[in-house]
Amino acid sequence: MTVELVSGHLTVTRAHEIAMYSRTFTELAELAVYGRAARTLITRAIQVADEQTSAFP
């Protein structure tokens, strides 16, 4: 199994490591949002960042 990282990739061959990456991917996939829900989440994050930035002169 090859895992893509930010700066390259990592080859994982041990069964317990493959299972760990598989579980992690499944958990993250369950948390993911798409479409309108993603747009709403991103918009809210931008609003919060703007509020925090404007609070400090």
C-alpha cells in the first residue's frame, strides 16, 4: 500500500500498519462534508477568521 503524504509517499507493507491507515481513512471519510455543507463550513470558517482578525488592531 502506498500512502501519499504532503512531501512524497510512503510504502506500507505490514498488515497492522495497513489496517491502521485503512481505519484512519474510513474515520476521516465519515467526517468529510461535500457540496452545500462544505460551502457552509468554509464560509463560516472565513467569517470566524475575519472576526478574529478585526478584533486586534
